[in-house]
Amino acid sequence: MEPIIENLENNLRVLVTPIPSVGSVTTLILVGAGSRYEDKGTSGLAHFAEHMFFKGTKKRPSAVEISSVIDGIGGEFNAFTSKEYTGYYVKSSSKYLSLALDVLSDMLLHSKFETTEIDRERGVILEELRMYLDTPVRHIGDVFEELLYGDQPLGWNTVGTVESLKTIKRDDFISYVDTFYRPANMVVSISGGVEKEQVKRLVDKYLGSRPNKEAKNFLPVAFSQERPTVKLVNKKTEQAHFCLGVRAYPRAHKNRYKLAVLNTILGASMSSRLFIQLRERRGLAYYVRSMAEEYHDTGFFAVQAGVEINKIEEAIKVTLAELAKLSEKSVQAEELKKAREYIKGKLILELEDSREVAGMFGSQILLEEKIRTPKEIIKNIDAVSASDVQMVAYDIFKDRSLNLAIIGPYKDEGKFVKILKL
């Protein structure tokens, strides 16, 4: 599987990944802008704009007319907003590639942003925000990143706030699209049963005339930490949720594959250490997982779990003990091999889905300006040793670096600060 990169005359990057064995195609347009590119007054604008692109264009004046086109070919149609980029995609039969590009380009270049639709969708997004705030398993991650990054864009909720959402107006959308939706800040990633020349011709037809302009960049994140920190959201719940973690590595760091293996060993699967310790042996949690997140200039590793209210301190102590073990004792060969094979197996499964392929390679070009082929990734994962995992654990797991976010019926942060010791 060899992705092919082409640049149009207006500097729009086109990534083609032919998968001859499939009859589907995923057409994905990625934009290098997300919630960390916003200021306080427009917090949530990237996500709000994502919604508004579906609400009507000059050619297709309503949301129903837009969605009916894709429904009429049995396609998948969606979008997403993250801290650093936004994506829009259609997955369909390969014969509808031209239609998919027509619809997506029409949405992104010719949306009307009608005031009545903005006000209607504002209410929808406010309810989406309230849903997240009322769903601790979803909201705890936002609380954790607010603890890590504070009052700066990486620490803000991608959806925005009640206050900011109420003030966003039509001119903000027009300015936002003009600032960020420029060819050099976008990638069109198409994978599936397609050919390079066909893709390039069609992308040029629909997006080649878009004039280029340099996009605005984000402000670098700033932080310092000398001691463990706790952020407690007091809420009456039937289950307590916590997210315990540390700052780790930015995107493309030399330790990214080592951290990926460490993450797999700790909490990426049903046979991971934390799943076994917290769920299988002690019955403390229904769900427990770990994650490694990368941003341009920072990153983090975290463990998240939902536990019985009266046993949260025990669950946190067990989690801390597992983190400490990785620093103190080398991983056994069998466990290391299982972790590496797990990562490689997941990668191979993803390569069977044109949407996963378009997203994986497209985001690499957008965020890293290079392609990491499956062969390269597998080679780097196989190169991770037990000493590498221990080195990374020793590097990031330190008492002073610990951060703990909690949602539950608690008021005393002090008792949680006291147990944050490895």
C-alpha cells in the first residue's frame, strides 16, 4: 500500500491511496485548524463551523438537500473537530467519487451561514455541550486537559462554553473560513478503488481554483509544574470517574513508539495490566483504559476509569503502583512481544478500511508533512525493547509530574493530593 502525494498549482495537497481490492472510496478533506487556534471570545468556533457546513449552500440550500444526496447513494457522511484539525468525509461506492467531491467542496466553499440557521444550530450545540457536561465518562477527559493546560486553547473544551457559543455570529464564520480554509492548509485524502489520475483531475476540478493564502498559526502552549496537582469537579454521581496522567511527548518525538508500547502494556486491551488489576482481580471498575495523546508541541499519557465512589482512593493507588512498576522492573519478553503484536495487528485491521486509511495517511501529511508507511511503523514497533519501555516510564512517571482529575461527590482535594505518590 503506497500512498501517492500530488500538489495542485494552488498548493492543495492531494493524497491518493489506491486499494484495488475494494469497491468503496473514502473522500476526506482535512483542514489544519481546530479549537487550539481560537481565542477566548470565539471558543468553540471550529466545531460550530463544522456543524454549519452541513446547513445549506447556494447549490443545495438546505441541510436536507445536502444529506439527501449522500443518502441517495447509500454513503456514509460525517465530520469531526479536534484540537488541531478538522475533517469532513464521504465514504461511498467508487463510482460516486465525483459526487462526493462535489458535495464536500460545495459545503466548504459555498456555505450560506444564514443567521436563522446559526441561531437554530446554536441551540443544538448548547445541548451537545450540556450532554457532555452531564456525561462524566465523556467529560472527564476535558477536565483533565483543563488541569494540564489551564486557561489557554489546549485547555479549553473543543465545543466551547455557554458564554462563547452565545456570542458567535455570522461574520465570525466568514472570517474563520477565509483565514483557515486555504489550499496550503488543507489535505484531500482519498483511498479505495480509485486511480491517481482520476483523483487528481477531479480534485482539481472542484478545488483547484481556490486561491491560496497563508493561514494563521496557533500560540505555543505554556506550562510549568513542580508538584502533583488535582482538579475536582463536585457532582452527585452513582460512579466516580478519574483521569490520572502526566505530560509526555509532542508529535513525531523519538520516543513515540516506545510510549505506544508502554501504553499497550498498561491499558490498551482486556489483558493489559490495569484492566487485570482494577477490573479482573479487584472488581473496582467496569471500564479502565490508558491513552497517549500527541500535539504539535506537547503531549500526555493518561489513565481513565469509572469506579465505585467509596473505592476511588484504592483504585488510584493501584493505578499508581502499576505506573511505578514499569519504572522499577523490566517488562518480560512475552509481555513485550504481546504488546508489539497487538499494535501491529490493530494497524493491519485498520488498513482494511478505506476510511481508516484515508484518515491515517491524511493526518500524517497534514500534521507531520510526511508519510509513515505501515512497514516503517511496524519496523519501529518491533525495535522497541524492554529497556526502552522502562526508560520512558522512568522519564515521565515522577511524583511532581502527576495530575489527577476527578468527577464525583467529593469536596476535599487534599486527601487526593496526599496519595499522589509513586
